[in-house]
Amino acid sequence: MQFIRLNTFFLLFAFFSLIFADGREDIRLNQVGFYTYGPKTAVIVSPKTWYFSIRSTDLRQIYYRGELSATRYWSSSGDSVKIADFSDFTEEGTYVLFVSGIGASYQFTISGKVNYELSKGLIRHFYYQRASTDLLSDYAGRWSRRAGHYDTKITIHPSAASPGRAAGSEFPSPKGWYDAGDYGKYIVNAGISTYQLLLLYEQFPEYFDTLSLNIPESDNEIPDLLDEIKWELDWMLTMQDPYDGGVYHKLTGLTFIGNKMPDAAQEDRYFIGKSTTASFDFAAVCAVAYRVFKKFHPSFADSCLNAAMYAYKWALDNPQALFLKNPEDVLTGEYRDNNASDEYQWASWELYLATDSSIYQDSAIAKKTGYSIPSWQTVSLLGMYSMALVKNDSFAVRKVSVFADDLLKTINNHPFKTSAEIFYWGSNGNVANEGMALLVAFLISKDCRYLEGAIHALDYLLGRNGPGFSFVTGFGTRAAMNPHHRPSIADGIVDPVPGFLVGGPNKEYVRDECGSAKYPEKEAKRWVDMSCSYSTNEIAINWNAPAAFLAGGIEAVFNSGKFNIQPLIDKYGADNIPPDPGKISVLDISADKAKISWSTSEKVSVTVQYGTDSLMRKYEMILRAGSDSGQTSLSGLMPETKYYVRISWVDRKGNVSSAGTSFTTEPSGVVNNGLLKPVTGDYICGRDLTVSFKNIAGVNSRLVFAKGGSSVQDTLSCSENNGDYSVKIPGVKVTEAGIIYSLLLQKNEESVETRKWFIGADSIELKSPLFSLPNTYQLVSFPLVFSPVPSIGAFSASIGDTARWRYFGYDPLEKSYILFDTLRSGKGGWIICKEEFEISIKGKNLLSDTLFPIVLKKGYNCVGNPFPFPVYWSNSVLHHDNTLISVTDSVARQSIRHQIFLYEDNTSNRENDGKYYSNRELISHKYNDSIQLKPWEGCWVYAEKDSVVLLLNPSAELNAAKSLAKKQNKQGNAWYYRISAISSGGGKQEAVLGAAFDAKDTYDEYDSPEPPPISTKVQIGFLNPEWNKHNGMYISDIKSCTGNHQWNLCVRSFVSGPVFLKWEKAGDHEGYLYLKDVKSGDIVDITTEGSYSFEPVNNEDSRNFIISWVPQKKPLDQMQIRNWNFYRDRNELSSSLMRFRYSVPSSIKGKNCRTVIEVFDVKGRCVRRILDEKKEPGVYTVNWDGRNVSGGFVANGFYVVRLFTEEYSGSIGVNLLR
């Protein structure tokens, strides 16, 4: 036995080792973890299955199961992936994500403080980068080291000399942080990095006032984060020339040194250059330092402000002192920048905030510049951060919001749910800066959508990326181990210094930096974890700073108590608590009636079931919704009979609780319990039907009846013969639909209404309506077919052989049609015949007291009515956790959409080109609950999940439940645009966008997935692939009424010739809407009614448009072209002639903006200037034929095409192949 156990242990060990060793890299997720109430997503590469689970780390316990999304392909990584979304799993702990066929992921944690250690680690990075001091083991742990670069004697390089400081003279410049993997110290990189850390403290002072970083200054009275920042500021202040106020560009040796520890690096060091950009950056940071430090260290703060103003003046006086290249004897990093307008504006805004002087404010407003995600070279958006956060300046708020909205759109549409789109040197730093922009947008707006976007950015850095690594050293099971960082290389310790963000994938990597190292082909994976790879694996303070802001800021949001994250709790919180069963009372009990009253502590949907069977195998049912109390009347009860009642309550999260009671009806002088048992004759359609009963004497009786499915009632008086009663129902009323009847009995002053009885023929033959249009598609279903029947056999007698007709069923899983599919009641499909036809079906009858079940698959299902009479769609119910809820109830929307689509076609052209119509009006969002599903008619129903049990209810009374916990639209808060796409061949389709008071920006009932396409000449819809619904196209996409919004509109044309877009508006809004043709670059104001046309080119079958809404009014001339744009036009004439489009915004009208476009090779050399002209607002094209300035052809390879103006710059990488 012991031998068996031992072998079992080894088998289990081998099994788990195999699972954890293989395949983990194919599950890409944040290896640190997730917040309890926040988004939780993983990317699964090439899964063979459709589901996943969250398990204990030993795989023995399963805590959560979920479905994977539809497959998406990311061309930049070459991966086909599915998303595992487990955001609603909120149980804190340590887990793995398991996918059958792949295995288990790396471990991760779910916690309310999941980034606590990470945020400290990213900030402590700066402590490990300190120059001029020993790093003691008490603070640095294993990575303690001796001091390097005391920098007490730094030589003035000739490029930095001034009358007050001659070349060759020496001055001290200690402290500061090593800039990157080398030992240089650079002002322009220090500027953005220090600002981001200062802003981190300024926005979250309560959190960072008490956060200990375990640094030598931890015991003083200044917060540790500010102590670390001051180490850098102390050095920066030494970089200002006291003679004139100018700031040295950098402090380095003349060249880079090898992989030595800092104390072994004894190179001579120099103040090199003095630049406009460094001086403005310095001025901006010192102005921010003044407002942050004045509370803790007034004299230091004053010195910072004085230094800022001095540097600012020097920069104004020396606007052309740009650091464009190193002096000939210097080989260290250049940080060159030929445009100081963004630095000028940033410094002006920060000095305005520090001094409240209009001089600086006017300078900032006057200096026009472009805006982009911040980097050391483009800093204008930093000024917008400060103005938005400190002053709530509307212009700044708008600028930040535009970038944040664009980033959200990218994340939501991305297969990896990331904003990572461009991979150049330091791409991880760019993602961190994008995450910071999203977090700043959250701080401005308090909109949790931006907070979620910031979390997605952090997820990318920690493992949900192309290589599948955590890019932060020391954090994550599979983290970067070999950064290009001299102390980490030279210290002899296997593990790198923790908390360093490495550069990340770089499509412009240096090919010979690692000798024979193999870089992956795909640009999103072009990264190697090797210390020699300085182009992909170096570290830098300007990458760590936004990452520290991102992780530290998010952690502070969740834990400082200052921010409202209730929207995330509401969105992701797993409410597993059933509603309070409350109180049930039975009131006003009589012989045939009673009232049931209930109350609960919250609004719920209610199902009341009652009957004489204590096990509730047969019962009557009443549905109610949207109330915390209520009352319903029961009628048709039998006297002296015990009734059992069960009430089920369903809250808005779908939790169910139940309670029961019983009561006994009163005796009756009219009828005694058990004596009334009506008898009917044979039910033959078209013949009179006799109903009789006896054992009752001296009563006046009437029969009340209706045909199945009809609410129109008839009343017939019963005749009596010695206590026997009878009545004949006329044959004209006896139909295939069956009959529902009850008895009204009266004796003296007392009357009793009996229960209802249902009767009908055992089997019937139904004939379809005449399908009179030949060669026309019909969406049909088939009653009376309760077992699968081959369509060929079923139709051959009525229609003939298959040469005359076709029938197509639908498979929701494969989203495809099945020719000659089998028939079954409840299912539907398409039928087309060469001539008019009818179909007859014989089968067992279905009475109107039956709930007919249909099991739905996720996505669109073609369903139909199995009854021989029309039924109300809104009377349908769902089986939900042992109770029933109406399809109209908001709880049901977790499983099924209330909206259905029916079809009509009046043209005999052999094309499936009719039109869908719905029970929901897309503009008003109102439902027509009176729509009935007719026998033989099919419709499309959308299920949000698999195995939804839909029950068609044949009740003739319309009992649509009210929506639970849903606000109604407020008048004046909703606006809509109906956009029609019209092909030159005559096809027309419509889609609706807009905003509504109670709509969400995420998928909700306002957003309609497009039903399965028909053979129309044109299609139109909105693309939202992140919602993972059907084919990703939506015929309506309604947003909330707050914030900026964008829609991705797709138009598909299947015939040659132009396509016309027309739009009409309903409702008013304070803003403007514009449409951008992605291919042509055309930008059109669609705020008012109008039209736009385009001509498909090169067999183009679809055209994408971006529709943007900004909630402000602007003059018409500013609406037309809102932003600078620069992009490559793929509609090129040949492989060697490249075409580029660019737009000049309306805001520079009348300024004759000089616009330059140049081509650079990989070494940064300009090979051709292809444009140098003054331009007015408009959209332009320019070509490059692959020639250099001399007219000769350049070599094949990679080139950068750059557009720059005084206000904007943008670059495009191109591969030239002939």
C-alpha cells in the first residue's frame, strides 16, 4: 500500500508539474493580481475550448467557471486569442486560471490592496538609482552597494561655458538619480519623471503622507515620497548656471562605460550643453515643487520658485539654444529636441499656477503647440494635467478627456484589451503614460470607466502582453530577469534590483546588440530578456515614473477612502445574498376568491404560484415586478379547498428566495368541494360541443368561454333538467385553437366563479397561410412538430421535390445556416419556393394551459410559435433558479433580450433582401408589447448565455411585467441619429446612435446586436468587438449623456457604385457630432441633417467611419476639422509610391501654418524633404516615390516619415519594398 501511495504521489506531482510547466505562457494575465471590485481579464492564446475556471493553486478546488469570448486576432503579435473575463469573481485569495488543453496560469492574487507592494517597489526604484550615497543593507537589502559618483568636482564642458563659469572650471553637483542603465544624469528626462512623482503626491497626499518606503529619511517629518523626490531636486538645482539662469542639459562622462558598479566607475564627468528645453523643463518642475513643498519646507520651496523664474527668463532669451546633437567629443545620450514650444507652454502654465501671474498665463495661451501622450520630448499635456487638476480649466479638461476617450476606445476594441499599438524604444513607458492619462481623466471626471482603463494599462505591464512577461523586475512569477542596468549586471546577484520597468517590445531594435540573440518576428513580441538588449530591456526613470503614478495612484484610489468606487462595486460586486423573504399574508378569503399580500426590504420581481397540490406539480401562476410590496387577487378557487401558495422573489442580481403558505377557502351554499366535475363530449373541430355537469341543484349557471389565444369571451346560459346542467358551444367556435371555459354559478344572493378548464382536440391538422410570393424568402416556424422531422420528408408532399424549394435552419453555435435542416416546433428558419405554396401538418394538439419550453444557445436563435393560435411574445417567461420570470423583466436581461426581430419581404426576386422589424422602436426605446408571434412565423431571439430555457406562454391576457430597478428616460436628456446606408443598387439599411439618460456606455438593453444578415445590397452597423456578441455588429449603440463619445461605424456594400449615408436627428443636445471617413480622411459635420457619399475602391467591400461627439457648442468652422491627423493612405498607386494624408485643423485658420514632411532613415538622417509649404485648414495628400534628396532611389528598408509644424508633430514608420 505504501508503494502505491508513493507512486500516486509521484504521478500527481508529475501531473501538476506538467500543467504548470507547459502552456502557462499561453495564458497572459496580470501576474500580480486584481482588485476585488475591478476588471479581471486574461488573454488565452489559441484555446481549443470555450470555457475556463478559477481554481485553487493545487487545482483541487474550483471557485468559478466562465465562458471565453469569441476569437480575435492581433496582427502585431500573430496570436489568435480569446478573453477570459472573471470580473464578477470577488472572493479574495490566491488562485490560478485553468483552461482545458492549455493548463493553469501563473498564480495571481485578488485583494483590495493588490498593488501595495508593487507601488512601493516602483517608487523604491528611484532609491536604488541614487547617486552619491551608500545604499545600506537596512534599506537596500541584498542590493546594498557602496556609493558612486559623489560628483563634487564636475567640469564645465566648452559647450556649457558662460562668462561666469569658464570651460574647464569645476563645481559640485551631487545627488540625483542615475537616468537609466548607465550613470548619466539628464535634466530633460529628470523633468518629466520628477513632475510625475510630484503630481502623484499632490493628488494623493492622504495616502502618501503615511506610506513608508524604508529609505534613510523615513524617520523625518516629510513624507517618504517627497524625501525621494527631494534627492533629485537637490541635484537639479545644482544644474543651473548662477551666472545667467540657464540650465545644463546633462551631467555625464564623455562616453558610456562598461558594466561596472557605481563605485568602480571613475570616469571624468562634465556639465554638457545648456539648452532651452532643459531650462523650460527645469522651470516647470521647480514651479510644481514650490506648490508641493511650501507646506513642509518653505525656504526650499522658495528657492525652487526663484530658480524656476530665473531659468524661464534664460529660456525666453535663448529660444534657439536647442540641443540638436552632442559635441564631437561626447557620445552619451543626446535627448535632442528641435521644438521647445511644448516645454515653453508647460513651464508657463506651471509658473502661472505657482504665482497666479497673468504674464505666465498669457504666455501659455499665446504659445500654440500640439498635444500627445507625454514623453520627455513632448510635454505639453503635462501642463494640461496641472491646469485640469488644480484649476479645473475647461480647455485642459477637454484636452485630457479627448486623449482618454481615444485610449478607452482602443482598449475596448483591442484583442488584448490594451492601448499598446506602437512599439518603439521604451514602448512600456508609453503604455504607462497612457495609463497615467486615463487615471488623470478619472481624477478630473470621477468617471470609473477611466479608472478601469488605467487598470488595463497596468495589466499589460504585468503580463497581459505579447511576450507574456511581467515587465517589472521582481513582480510576477515570469518577470524580466536581465535588465540592461549596470548594477544589476555587475553585482553578482542572480535576481535583478526589483521594481524596474524595462523598455519593452521595440520594432526598431538594434540587431547587433546581443550578437546571435534571436528577436521574435512580430513587433508586439520583439523583446528579449537579455542584459545586452539595451533597445528592449534597458530601464529608465522616465518609464518608472508614470508606472509609479499608475500603480500608486490606483492603489490610493482604492484605499485612501477619498474616492467613490461604488460604481465598480455595483458593477463587479457579486451580490449573492437572496432578497429577504419578507411577509406573506392571505386576505379576504371567500369561497372562490382570496388576496395574497407580500412585502420585502428591496425591489424584486415576484412569482406567485398556487394550486391544490402541495408539491406544486400543477399550479396557476401570476407574475409581478418592480416592487418591494404588492398584492394580487386569486379567483376561480373551489370552496372548502386547501390551497398551497409559493412566492419567489428575484432581486436585480438574479438572487432568488422563496417562501410558502396555505389557506382554505370558505364553504359555499352554491357548490360543495369535489362535486363539480364538468364533462365534455368529443372535441371535433367545427361541430357543436356539449359541456355538462350535475350534483348541484337550484342554481343559475352560465358558461364563460373563449378560443385558445383569444381574450374575447362569450357567455352561454346552461339549461337544467332535474339537477343535470348542460350547454352547447356552437361548432363555429370549436376550432383547432381549443377552448378555455369556466362556470358562473349563482344561488340566492351568493355567486361563485369556478376555475378554468382547457379542452381541445387530441390531434389536429393545421394548414399554413398561403405563401403567395414565389422566389421570396420567408422566416418560418412549424407548429405541432414535437419530435425532429426531416424537412425533405415533411415538405415533399406539400411543395414537391427539392428542385422547387430550399429550407435553411440556423446553428447558433456556428452562426451558420444548415440546408434542409430538421424541423421541430419552437425552431425556425428560412424557406424559399419557386411558386406560391401552402404546408399542412398533422400532429398532437397543444392546449392553451401549457408553457412550451425552448432551449436557447448563446447568440441569435430562430424560434417560433408551436401553438395553433397567436401568442404574445411579452408573456413569455424564463426558467430561472427554480422560479419563473418574465422576459420583460430587467432580471431576465442577464439571460435574454426583450427585443425580437421579425422579417418581411414583398419582392419576388430570389434574394433575401427584405427587412427586419422589431418589437422595439430604436429611436424611442419603447417596446410594443402587443406584438404576437403567429403560427408558422419565425423570429430572431438573442440569448446572452447558453442553455437559457424560454417558456412560451399561451395566455390570452397580456401580462408584461414592468422593468425592475430601471429609471425612465428624462425628457430632454435623450438624443438620437438614425443613419441610413443606401447603395446605388437600391439597398437600404439603418442604424441608430445617440445618448440616453439611463443608458450605459457598456453593453446594455439600448444596444441591439445585428440579427443574422440577409442578402441585402448594403449593411450598416456599429463595431464593438469587445462586447463579444454575435458578429460584433450592432444596429443601435446608445451611450450615456455624459462625457465624450465615439462610435465605430461599418458600412458594407455588395454592389458596385457609390454608397450614400443620410442621417436624421431626434432630440436636442448641447454639443456637436462629426463623422470621419477612416480611408479618405474626410471629416464631416453631421450635427444637422445631411448626407455623405463614398465610392468603394479596389474591390473594397467595407468602409469604416469614426463618429465623435463632444458635448460643447462650437462655431461651424471649428467643427469641420477638429484635430491634426497624419496617416498613411493604403490606397497607393504602386508598391514604390507611398501616399500620406494629413489634415490641418480649423483652429489655425488664417495663420498660414508652415508644414514640413521629411523622411529619415534608421540612423536618424534626413534622406528627403517631401513637403515644405504654408497650409490653410484642410485635408491634403503627399506622395513619396522612394527617392532621396539627390533624386536617386534609397535602399529597401525601414524609414520614418515625420510631419512637423509649430503646433504639431507626428511620425509614421514605413517599410520600403520594391
